[in-house]
Amino acid sequence: MNQKPEDRAISQTNHELGSQFDCEYISSTIKAAKDPLPWKCMLYFIFISTPFSIFAYAWILSTFVAAVCISIIPFIGCFFWWLCALSWRSLGRIELLATRLCYEADIDIELPPKVYIDLSCECKIFPPILDKYTWRCFAYFVFVKWFITPFTLAYATILFVIWFLPPCLLLSSKGLILLGKTQYDLTRQFLLDD
């Protein structure tokens, strides 16, 4: 068939645009596969967040119940509450440090609160027990983290499965980065912001 010169020019232009789009899509897909941030987010959600959430939930509830029961023995009960508070603060610190995997490394991140509290604070007797950060850690792991973990795990697993389908790699990478930044912001907002 003979094509008119203007039809040939249009089809040649469309072919050039299609190949240019293919090259841009392939290069952006390769760039997404090389980006370490989605890989770190996937590592966090599948292998760190879920097991740690289950452990923290069980640990905090069991130590809370034990501390309430042991409270009938005055000195031992107070000491046990103090140890429980320190362990909850440690779990919160670990969570704050672990969520850093889901954020860019080039920003300046402040350190999370210390596990031990300076004894010069207002409460002289049991500062870790009465500290706001301690009870935020308790509420975060018992209510917030326990509730969102199944959803984030399901979402991250779906993105992990479609990760290996080349057309979905770019979308999956962006979805993992968005999920990681959301988790990072939620954790810092709940545990650190007043």
C-alpha cells in the first residue's frame, strides 16, 4: 500500500515518540530498582515491623499485668514498675530508630528520648514510671501499632508480590516509599510530638 507523505511522517513521529516513551519508562524502572529506599522499606515492614510489633505487644501487656499484680508488695512492686517503664521506653527507642530505615538518610534526624531519665526532673522518686514518653510507648504498642501492623504488612506484601512484575515495579517502589514515610511520620508524631 502506498501511504501519503504526511501519513508516513505522522506514523514515523508516533514511532519515535513510542520508542522515546519506552526508553524513559525502562530507565525510570531501572532507577527505581536501584533505589535502596524501597528495599529498606520492604525489609522494615515484612521482617522487622511485624515480628517486633507482636513481641512489643506481648511484652508490654504481660509486664503491665505482672506489675499491677506485684504492686501489692510495696518495694518489689515499685522496683518492678520502674523496670517495666524502662523496658517500654527501650521498645519505643528501638521503634524510632528502626523507622529511620523508611526515610531518606540525608536529613538531620534528632535522637529519640533516652531510656534512662535524668533524675533532676520534677518527679524525684520514679521518673520513668510517670514520664509522658513512657505512657506514649505503652499506648503506641498496645493500641496504635497493634492495629496498623496487619494493614501495613498486607500492603507491603502486595507491593512485594507485584514488585517482580516489570510494569508494576515503578508503582510498587513509590508505594513502598509512601508507606514508609507515613509510618515514619506516624511513629514520630505519636511518640515525640507534644
